[in-house]
Amino acid sequence: MRTKIIIFTLCLLFIPLGILFYKVNYLNLSILPQKVDDFWHFHLTIRPRSKDTARFPLPRAYPGLRISDEKIVSDNSEIIIEHQSDSNLAKWTNLGEGRGGVFYSAKINIDPLVYKTFHKDYTQYYPRSFQKYLKVPELTAEELEAIESLEVAILEGDEDKTSAIRKIYYYVDEEIRRNFGVTKIHESLFTGNGSPLVKAKIFNIMARRQRVPARIVVGIRTPTPQEEASKSKIRFTYANEVYLNNKWIPVDTNRSYFGVRPDNFLVLHRNYDEVGKYLSKKNASYNIQIQRAKMNRFNKEVYRDEVNKSNSWLAKLSLYRLPLPLQQMFSTILLIPLGTLVLAVARNLIGIPTLGIFTPIILTLFFKETSFGFGLFFFSVIVGVGIVERYILDKFYLLAVPRLSIILTFVILFMIGYTLISGDGGFFSQRHLAFFPIVIVATNIERLSIMLAEEGFINTSKTLVGTIVIAILGYLLFSVPSLEVLMFTNPELLFTVIGLLILIGKYKGYRLSEFLRFRDLVRQKKNLEGGK
Amino acid sequence: MIFSNLHRLGILGINNRVGRYILRHNKRKLYPYVDNKVLTSKLAEDWGIPTPENHLVIKNYGSLKYLDQKIAHLDSFVIKPAKGSQGNGIIVIKEVIRTEENGVTKILCRRSNDKLMKFEEVKHHISGILSGLYSLGGQSDEAIIQSRVEKHPIFNDYSYGGIPDIRVIVFMGYPVMSMVRLPTKSSDGRANLHQGAIGAGITLSTGLVNHAVIGKKLITHHPDTGNEIKNLVLPHWREVLDLAAKCYDMVGLGYLGADIVLTPDRGPVLLELNARPGLGIQIANLAGLVPRLELISANADAERDFKARVDFSMKHF
């Protein structure tokens, strides 16, 4: 019998963990849906100056860039999105009179890209499609001279491509200071100053002259909080990418990044050669706005897509396939068994007395549905009011059910009164679960007042405090957002909870409270034994 | 380990009591015989076990209307919820005062703590019992109007107000531990340890008090009467244990608490049975239950009758 229980319990404990392992490793589902913390609201307004066709780069998702809620609106133009190998270009033809504007908005989410190791690269041949990244633009004599002399100074000529690129990077990054006024290559090399674009151009030319595929990336840097506060205008910025060991490595000589694209850099277009002409202010005026949206929630949609893509029946059993209101309901309900775990530990292992068995959990749910402070305040006031009411009703000699119902009605009256006076319906609006606590609170008032009469104030207070303490512990547990999502994503963990409950249920040892209860007995016994 | 002292003394904890003794030895279907006092007293009648007389069992609100006529012949009585626990909802009326006013009989009831209750209040209390205020789990209940047992004169010097009762824990038919609960002023005349009554452990072999406590504190003298509690010698002790041991044969619960009162005329009388007897008895005896329970487990013999079982217990405990 004993071994059977142990085996059964072990199964309950570990089968869900096995399923979890299977889901993560074989179905490639995430344990938790990805966390969405920061995303950016991106708004772009473009007003072309010419009356004819115009083009402008738009963000396109790449590994590390997620785009959602994309919208394009235009006054009077017809817009075509051209998908190119390097980016998206919006092409529109100005149909009407005046300058038709195009408005683009999207939510974007940028993850950083980091390469840590860079091996030597001796690649000789590149695919034909790479020719455009190897073609050195035409240079003036002055520019050529400046670049050639720099190459003589910093390169030895026999190093591998990776080492050569690093040397070029260090020079452009460190020896040319950022100066928006200097826009000519030879001038920049001569004075040691240069605009971001000219620095990117120098790096690009020098890389290509070493027969390394390279391109200038047009992007936008998301603002720092200070920049956001000062509402500084957002401009295009430029960085580079070089093709080393079959990978495009990001390089930024303006912000000193090699092999790293930070999460504040949004790539708009990967080939300046093609898009540069559209960005010129002669062609269009543009206005970019990026606002930070702090979020701390989990992206359930992404996980749902994962589930839907997976072909396993196991994944198909997911709660994510339910309609959204049902999902919300279950994500709260699934926490209740965790609450019972807290309750079982508190009652059976520690020995905290509670008012009724599940009252603490109902109270926890009430805290969660409203808020902790309000929940506690509301509970205390209701209980206080209820006890006074019961004291008054006692004089009427009413039968129990009508009396309880009157208390219940008073609780509701109080809620209405509170909501009207405070003018704050927020706590009760659309809180379907708030109905449960009303009934529970009402029955508790009855129990509490009987307890007060029969067991006295001290015992009642202990029980009340115990109830609230467990409710608070439960609330703390319920407040861990990843726990709620973990249970919702993997409801089979409920079997693990059952397993743990069996373990607690089989515990026959002492409760912590019994240490206190029998402490005097132990001490007196020792005194008596010592006296003999 | 903080529990090592409790282990050494063999203290029975709640989890152990439930998991190893109550769940294993008490069949659920037998619970009604102890949880419902109406059933207990019927069963006891069949077995020839003395219990207080039930004058009246009130089953519905309608019978409250003529309650005054139904109790017209009573001068004292006790109101109990049939399914109550821990003495909750019990009211002892020691005197019924009837006065005529303009041809209408007014009834006042004097409780054991000398407080006066209007008859209306008595009825209200009973209706509370019927709606399940005091019952286990809050189900609707019946109210018993029971004859009030007299206090045995031996207790006059050792109790204040109400009537002391003797709790005997019976395991597999063997008495294992016992205590007498002596009401005090602070317990409002009730024999309830939680409310401040004295718990005095009784050595099974002799019927003598071994220790006495109020709450967790050891005491030697009754706080209200000032008498030394160790001088209390319980009369009819063997009969008390015989009665307790017979309760096992009667209800078949392996782990049982029998509450017994001593009456001046009838000797020991069974007040009620408890399928989940409390653990405070260990404090009153300064001893743990576990070694005794284990001794019984190892030596229990189903063939022994109650006399042989009591012999065994008196020899060992």
C-alpha cells in the first residue's frame, strides 16, 4: 500500500515535468510565452517634394526585429510596398495636387544582436549577387589619395580579412571624431572629423577595397529617456555591415560597436547605395516619432502561434486555443490550486488557524481582483460593519437564514454606498469574481460573531490574523506574473500540485504550532524529572 | 530538530492523530452514531448504557410554538444541539421561573451561571440550533431538551458552577488516558478547557489525579474553591472505565473519546461520544499518547471483553 502511494505520487509529480520537457525539447514550444517588456511606437510621416513617383524605406522584420500592428495611411496617393532583398520600400505615386503625405505606424520590438568570436577570413570568391557590395564607388583623386595613404599607414597587406576590417574599424571609430559639419571623405580623413554618414562611407569604401563585401545601413536610433524628454528630433543614422565568414557582421563606427547591434538601433534599409537618394531632403521631408511603451506582460499571441504551428496533439490541448475571455478566467482559476498548496502548508505543517477552510483563498482572489490595500480595507470594514449589524439584529430574534441574508444585503448596500461616494467604480467594474467574496464575507461575519461569543476575542483574533496572513501569502504567490503564465501555459502542472498535496496529506509529523502548544508540557515534565 | 522533545515524550500531534488513528480506525459510516446525540442515546439505550434522559427532541420550527406546554413539567433542563461539537450551543437551565400576570404565564429561565434568560431568548437559541448554527459543517440540526444531571457531591469542593465531566480516550476498546474537567469561574461554569476549565489528568490504575492544568499552566489548587486537586478521589472509577470501554463495543469506533459524568444516584452516565477527541488531555496528564497507543496496537486482542480490556489498561496506565 505504502509503495503504491509513493509510486502514484511520484508519477503525479514527475509526469507533468516529463510532458513539459517533451514540449520544450521535442515540440520546440517555449516554457513560457516570450516576455514583451519594451516596445516602441514608431510613427513615420513622409511628404514627398516631387509630384511624381517617390520611394521611402520602411522597417521590415528581421531576426531581432519584430513588427506588429503595421498601418499605412495616405492622403491621396497610391502606395505599393516593394519588397527588396535589403528592405521594404514604399513606392507611391502622387495622384492629386498638393503634397500627399504618407503616414506609417507600427509597434516594433528590437532585440540586440551580438557576435562574440571572429575567426580569420580568407574568402576569395563571393556569389555574383555580392558584386554590388564589393564595387568601390568612384572616388575623386583627392579621396583616392587620402584613402591610399591611410591604407599604407594602418594595413600591412598580408593580414586576413577579419584582421584588416578590425584595423579599419579601430581607425575610423577612434581617429575620426563625430562632427556633423564634415561631409567630404578627403576632408574628413585630413582633419580627423566626420559626420556619421561620412564615417560609414569611409569604412565601407576601405572594406570593399580589401575585397570584403560591405554595405552602409540606414537606421534610426531609438531615443534615450532624456532624449525623449527633451523631444529632440530623430534623424537617420548610419552604420555598416561587413560580410565575414558567411555572416553579415554589424559595425558602428559612430558608437563603437563591432559585431554588436544594440537594441536601440532600428535598421530601415541595408543598402545606402540604393536608398540614399530617396532620403535626401530635396526629395522628401520626413518626420519620425518613436515612443517607448513599457510593458510587462507575456506575449500570448506569439505562443499561440507556436502552438498552432506545432502538429502534436499534446500542443493542441493548449488553453491558448480558447477564446480570450475564457483564457482570462482560466488563468486566474489555475492559480487556485497553488493557493491551496499554501493553505495546506500553513494549516497542516505550520498549524495556522483559519476561518473556514477556503476563506483565505477566496480572500486572496478578492485581493487579486481588486487590489491588496483595497481588498484588506474592504474586508475589514465589511467585517466590522457586519458584526455591528449582527449585534443589532440579535435583538430581533430572527431565524438564521433571513438574518444571514440581511447581512449579505448590507454588504451589497455598503458596496454600492462606497462606489457612489468615492465615485470610483474601478474596483468593481467587470469584476465577475468579486461576487464570490460578498457571499463569503457575509457567512464569515456570522461565523466570526459566533466565534467571538464562544471562544472569546483572543482566539477569534488569532484565527482572523491567521486567515489574513495566509491570504497575504497567497496573494504574494499570485502576484508572480510568470507563475500565472506558467500554469496557464502548462496546466498539466496541476498534477504536480496534486502530488505535492498528497505528500502534505501523508505527513504525520508535528505541526509547528504544536511545538508551542506542548512547549510548557515538555518544560514541566523536565522540571518534574529534574526534581526527582 | 525542534520536535525531538515531543518525539521523546510520545506526544500525539494532530496530523498523526488524524492520519494514523482516526482515519484508520474510525469508519466514516459510524460517525453519525457519535456526531448525532439523538442516535447516540438511542443506541446506548439498546446497550443498557446509562445516559441522561431526553425529554424532547425538537426537529422543526413549528414545535417551538407550544414549547412552553411541552416543558411545563420541567423545573430544569439542558438544551443541546444534536450535532454540536466542543460543547458549543449547550445551555443549562437550572431553574424555570413561572409567573402569572393577568392570566398569562411568563417564563424566565435561570442558567447555570445564574444569568436570566427570557423564554423568547430560549426559543431563539433553539431556532439557531435548528438552522445549524452549532452543528458540524452547518447542516440543519435538531435540538435536544435533556434532563439536567446532578452534580456528584464529591465535586462540590473541586468545581465552580456547572458539572465536571470525565473524558476517557478509548483506543480499540482499551481506555488509554483520562482526565476530569473541572469548571471554574473563568470558564463560566463550563467544563471546557478552551474557556479556562481545569484539566486534571487521572491515572487509570488508581483513579487519582496526577496533574492539573489551566490552559498550559500547571496548578495544584482549584482557583475558586482553594482545595488541593490531588485530594480528589473519583468514586466508581472502575465503572467509569468499564462504561468507556463498552462504548467501543457499542459504536465500533477504534479511536474514541467518551465524556462521562458522575451522578449522585445513577453512578457514571455517558454524556456524549467524540470521534475526534482533542489532544489537550496529554497536557493534563503531562504524558504523551503515542507509547500507550502503540502498546495497545501491539497487544490488542479482539477476543477480550470490556472487563479484560479495562484490566489491561489499569495494569499498564
